[in-house]
Amino acid sequence: MVRRFILLMTIGILAIGCSAQKVTRYETMAYKSASPENKLKIEQGKIDVGMSIKECKASCFECQFLRKFTSTKGDYQLWEVTGPGKDLYLHVQNGRIEKVSVNTPLPPRRKSGR
């Protein structure tokens, strides 16, 4: 009986301690270590030049970030970002976004009727 009680208490403590807590953008390390300009961008939900990928992720929790390419030296990366109202390519040089391009869908190919 005592063992069962101790086991149930241990499981309860672990369940409470391991429960997922929702983190706001203001509680992320990216926000806390961002420059004042980038903090404002994060608060507004914007993704812009000069931000790091971590800052962008804090800015848009709903977005999906997919790394498309990394150079052999690791100094350049291309990221694709999709989410509500966002369909972007982020060109990252030395850890900071250098360019933001809009991901425009390609027109459908015509079938040649030979």
C-alpha cells in the first residue's frame, strides 16, 4: 500500500513538473537578447533584415521554418518560411538575415500538344 502511494505521488510530481508550458514571445531567449530594433519587430510579428533565425521564430510562432540550403563553409543559409500571411525566403549571411524575398509560386507548365 505504501509503495503504491509513493509510486502514484512520484508519477504525479513528474507529470506536473514535465507539463508543457506555453511560452510567449517575450519569454524567449531570442527576445531577451535581441536589440531594441529587433525586439520591436518581434513584438509586431515581423520578419526583416538584420534579425537572426531564432528572433524570426520568436516573431512568428505559427510559421514553419525549413532550411533549404547551407554553404560548405556554413556562412550562408537559405530558409523557406511559410505561415499565416507569410511565404518568404530568408537569405542568411553569418547568422543574420541579409535579404528577404517573397516566395512567388511558379506558373503551371503548359503541356506541349504534339
